[in-house]
Amino acid sequence: MAKLFTENGLCLVEIGGSACAGCHQLMPAARQAAANADIPFYYFDESEAESLIKEWDVTSVPSLFLVEGGNPFAEAHGYQPQEILDIWIEYKLQEHKNGK
């Protein structure tokens, strides 16, 4: 799976669960926030993302990751409204660009 992210550069990834109401609530907000930042969005159900869960040490869903070249550089957990996600993404992208 990480190969997918390596090929696509910078993206936002949500790992959620099919029985998780917060995950389903977060998905459209995360998708819109990614679109606002002009980056791709990917959603993976925890039942299909076992390798990512292990590699990225995911302990709860929903979990969001900003990823570049297959490597996460920022993460957030739990539901957040789209307006907050917009701010978080902008801040983390700037921080990443500045090498922090």
C-alpha cells in the first residue's frame, strides 16, 4: 500500500472502520479538506489496511495522516469538522515545508 503513496507524493489518508460512526462522519470532511488543499485523499477500512496500521502504529480510528513519499509526517485522531481540518492541513503542510 505504501507504494501507492510513494507514486502519488503528498496526500491525506484516513484509516477508519466500517462500524465506526465517527469514521463515516469524518470521511466527507477529510475529503473536502484535502480537495481544498489540492492534495489527493485516500480512505482505507481498518480490515483492509493491516500493514499500514502496523507500520504507522495506528491505535484508534478514525486516524488521519498527511503523507509524502509513503511516509507520514503528521497525524490526527478522532472526528474534526472540516474547518478545523483545513487549518490543521495548512499548518502541517507549512511546517513540513519548513523542515520541522
